[in-house]
Amino acid sequence: MSEELQTRTEHSRSLEDAERFRAIDTLKEVGLLIPVADLDTFHGRVGTAEEVAEWAVDPSFANGSNDSGNSNVNSRPTLYTGDKKTAQDFADERAGFPQLYHSSLLKKVRAYTPEENIGRLERQNAFMKKLWDEDVATGDKTAADSSPTVWTMEQLLESNSHVEAKHLREALGEQAYEDFKQQYADQRRAEVHEIVTADTDATVLDFSFDETKLDDEARAKYQKALKVLALPITEGSPVSFNDRDKVQPFVAAVQQAKKTGYLLSSDVTELAAAANVDESVALQLASAFNTRHIAQVRPSYLVSELIKRPTDIFAASLEIDGEKQDVPINLEYVQRFLREAHIVGVKQTISSATLNRGITSVSFFDLEKTITHKGLEAERKDTWQRLGGMATAFSQFNQGEVQPKQPLMHLLTDVYAKPDKLVAAAKEVEGYDAIFEGDAGNWEGFTLAEHTETVLRNFDESFAENLPVELIAPMRLAILSHDVGKPIAAAQGEKHKQMEYNVIQADDFLGKLGIDDKLKDLLLAVIGKGEELAFQIEVRGAGEPAKTAMKELATKTLKQFYGSESVTQEQITGFTEMCKMLQVCDGGAYTSMAITRPTANGSGRYRNAPSFNNSFAQPVGFGKRTIRLREEGDRAAEPDLTPKGSAEASRLRINHAGAGRKAPKLTS
């Protein structure tokens, strides 16, 4: 991406989230969090001559992409990094270079001349003398009563020569080792990659942090910051579409049972029966409730459990009032908590089986947010090539002092505006309150407001962070207006003509916002024929005729937009990408990756029905909310993405009637 274009994380922070950012800054000050930018984060791996493309971080790989057969520290997909020297040592070990080099040095030792062996014998006996001196210095009486071992030449020549091979390596220096590795350049490569994140606020949690060492003032600030970062339970772990009406009864059952502390595994059956909900729903909500509380006390505990457990929900053994109790913990909630707090990994001391020594590692677990330094540069360049032309054209949209006729226009200048606030402002446009509250015309029963908010949320989850900021407002306008004719079409019994209704009504909606005619016509093309063609191309695989039609639509629209006789391929690509993004966000609203916040009835957030899951790829990132069309080789998204309890957790059923439970003493 050019220096003139920025993503929103590079552009600014969210004013609405100012309190959360202050809390994050506080946790940096007390030492719990460390900015990624302040750390050495290099990853060592083995590459091959067959690899053409630059290696990239794959969010779906397990165990840090380690193919060495060694045991790994974390059970979750994790990328291990450290300082550059440690990363190089890892890469060399995984390529087998130290062993190969040592073997080559052994051959040299065994081919020594008589003169070289005399020098070797002297070094060997000096080494034995050093060992004897060390034993004597430690008070070893046996050593003190004896003399240093003296080797003969015969003994030396019969030895395995490993000590001399190590001496030879030191004598030859590191350059000789590097030259040796070049012999294998066509077979294997010991690669070291700098690992970064596009999130300028990204941090890692320091496992060496000890809150008990804070003074009273710092501890109070620490506790206050954690309370600010806590999420509502269904924001952290949304229930399934079929259980969207079960949140309120469960909350009522907890209140009626006067459960004021942690909800135990033994409470789940009782609460499920009282709320008349499935036990799996009660377990999900109870575990999220507990996890929210622990996140405000000791997030390090939750992170340690997250990285060592592959399951979504497990039963933790916590000490409560001096008694061990089984408490369900929800790791989906943990992931969302970390994502919202910009925590992408941990700094931890681990024992490396690969290097046979202890190391300090920065271990990344939010791999959607993790990328190589070269990969980030390539991504920026690709973004510029695909979207730079359109972003440049829209650059005037957010510039200058805005004198809005509508609250929505002012809100659109904030690249971090929340979906619910955007929809609320759209409802203030004259005549559109009833439209947004109308039936969106689908079997799920969404209002247009609920559906539009979900599509905006999909855009935030999957696209907004990586786009030039100039594209965010136009895309949000397209999303806000893309279905405004659907309630009318449904009411008229002409849902099959909803695209025509949408374009007509969007023309009115955008006109009332005072949108420039050229921009309005472009947006109408995107939400009308553009999104339909994107669907045909990307989902139906319509082929060249549809691609040709898309190019013709883009060319015609952009000529009018720019007021020119010709347009560039980059501009055509940008228009096409806008259509694709809208289609993905819109179609993705009918998958279980999408999250809806009910505005009419009910409470809490829920995952949507998996109507179109088969067209989208299984999400691999934190919280399973990323929307991406399925490509060849991708696994289709699973119908049910709600967290599941482990077999261990579901078997824990003990009698306990306690009510008021204090904050637990966490034990591992």
C-alpha cells in the first residue's frame, strides 16, 4: 500500500473505545502486557527449493507448523518466536545442520596428520586437567587424593573424537559453518522470518507477571482495567440460532436460584431444568459467566488454560473458600476477550526439546493477526493494486470539515463507528425508521435493522481492518442501503424483485443523505447488478460471461464516476472488489459465523442459522467469526460452531447446594 493510504489501525484509535484503550495502556504500565513492537519476534523454520512463494503464517496449522516430531508446549495452533539468534538455532536444528556439520568435522578429526594429533592430545589432557581441578575445587576427596587422567596417543586415536570436533568448530568460526550450510541450499534452507502484526495496538501477555507484587495503587489500577475489558457473556460466546430465546430464561433461573458466585459443574443440570433449556446451552452460558468473572481477576490463568487445551469448554478445579470445586470455563469467551483486548500471544519461558535448553519465547496464538514482515509488505502492495484506485477516488469523502445534514453522515467520518450506532443513525433518515424495523423477508424473521447490523459486523470482522480507510465509509454506505427495498418488496409479495426495489429505495435513501450524484450512482451499481454478478461469479461459478458483464458494468459505472472516456484496470478491479466484499458480508449473514444482536425481542447475541455455510470456508481464527468464501480445497464451514463441552466436563455432576461463593483462589 502506498504511504498515502493507511488502514484504520494505522490511521487512528476508536474514540468510543477510549476507555478500553486506557485500560490496555494501564495493563502495559503495570507489566501484564507488552507491545509486540517492543519485542524480538523471529521464527525459524526449514524451507525447500520447491517452495516458490514466500512462506506465510497459516492460522489453521497445528503445533506451530512443527514437522520435527518433537513435543510442543501448546495444544492450540501457535507460532513460536524469539530473538533472531534463537530463531536461527531452531531453523538449523530442524534442518539437521548441526548434526551434519558435526559429522563432517568428525571426519576431519579422524583424518588428522600425526602433527595435528599431537596438538589434539595436548588439548585432551588439558581438558582432563581442567575437569580434575573443578572436582578438587568442589571438595571431592577422591579427586584430591588422585591425579588428573592422562591420555595416551593410542587411547586418543581409539576415542570417538567428539570433543575435538567441538574444538574444531570453535576454531573454524561461524563463517565456516555458514559456508558448510550452502552445500545444501538446493535441498533445504534454514529460514528465519521476522513476525509482526498489522495491529499497531497488539500486545502479548507476560507469563512472568505477578500481580501480588504490585503496590496497592497499582493493584487497584490493574483490577479496574480488567473490569473495563470484560465482555458481556454472549458477546464473548454467542449461543446458536436455535437457542436465541434461551438466554433470558437462563439468566432468570440463575437469579431465582440466587447464584451469586461461580456456577459449578454440579449446578448446570439444576439450572438447565429450571430454565427449561438444553444442558449444553446451560453449560455454555454458565461457563461464559464464570470466565467473564475470572477475566476480571486473573487473565493469565485463562490464557494458560487456553493454550494447553484444545477443547472449547472444560471443568477447572478451583479452590473456593478453601474447598476444591469443579467450575466450567469457556475458552471461546477467552478468545474473544483477548481479541477485543488486542492480546495476540504470550511471552513465556519454555524448555525447548529442539534446542535442549530453556528459552524465552513470544508465542503467537491469534494467528489471523500474525504475519511475516515480508508478508505484510506484500499484503500492502496487493491491497494497493486491488483497491488503491478506488481509495484514491474516495479520498475526498473523509476530508475537510463535515457539516452533515444527517447524523449518519457525521458518524461515517468515524472509521470505528459501531454497527449498532450506524443502523440507529440510518433509522433517523426521514421515513426509514419503519423500513429498518420492517421484516427483512427471510424465514429467520430478522428485521432489516438486525440483518443490516449483522452485515456491518461481518464487514468489521473480515475486511475493515485491512482496507484503506478511504474505502470504509463508502462500503458502509453500500451495506446500509443494500437491502432498504426488501421490506417493501416482501410486503408487496414481490420478493423475487428485491434487487429492483433495493436500487429504487437506495436511490431515495442516499439522496436524503445528500450523497453526491456520482458517488450515489456508483453505490447503486455496487448494491444492484454488482453484488448479483459477484454472487454469480464467486458462488455459482458462472464463468466468463458473468466476468465480462462485471467488467462492462464496472467500466460504464466508473466512466460516469470519474467523468472520463477511459478507466484503468486497477479502477475496474477496485469496483469489482467492492462488489465481492458486499456479497461476502451479505451472504455471510446467513451463516453460523455471523452474529446477530436482537433489537426487537430477546436478549444476548446469537450465531445465525447455517443456511449458506456450505458456500463458506470453515473459520480457523479466534471465535470462529471470519467470513470467507470457500475455495477449492477448503472445508465447508460446520453447521454448528457453538462451543462444546469436553467429555470430562459433561461427566462432572456432584451435589452442591452452596449459594454465595467468593472469588476463587486459582490453582493449576
